[in-house]
Amino acid sequence: MADSLQLLASRFLMLSNNDILKKLRVALSLRNDDIIEILSLVDFEITKGALGDLFRKEDHPGYVEAGDQLLRNFLNGLIIYNRGKLPDNRHQEKEEDNKPDKKSQ
């Protein structure tokens, strides 16, 4: 009896990747097209049909579990979607390192 209660409690405490995606979609008022665009920002392609399978109920025969890679790419794409891409400062830093100091001359 206690084991089944623990199993039931843990089931309700852990969110699946699908649940996280659903909650973010609602909280941020995202449409499926927005999610596809967000994923494309990190070169992760998904079809509307495959995306719909992620948002089905768990007991639906067409339900597909979202993997960690999909959620990770969605979160990384969401950062770019909201903030924009960061400038690539690595090239600028290398050029500055190669320039001699004006004070030492």
C-alpha cells in the first residue's frame, strides 16, 4: 500500500518534458508555428504533425514522448527568440589581442 502511494505521489510531482513544453506554450502564448520557428533558430526541424503528437494526452495512441534533446533545443531557441543572437565577440577579441598597446610605444 505504501509503495503504491509513493509511486502515485512521485507520478504527480515529476513533470515530463511534454508537460514542460505544454506549460511553456500556454504561459508564453505560443502557437505551433511559433514553436517550430523557435526550434528552427537552433537548426532543429520538426513538422506540425510531430509537434501535435507531443501535445496529445498520454493515453492517446498517437502520443509521443518529448526527449531531452528536443526540450534542450527548445529552451536554447527560446532564448534566441526572446533576446536575439549574441554577437560573436571571439573574432573581435583575437584582433584586439594582436594589436600592440599604444601606451607601450
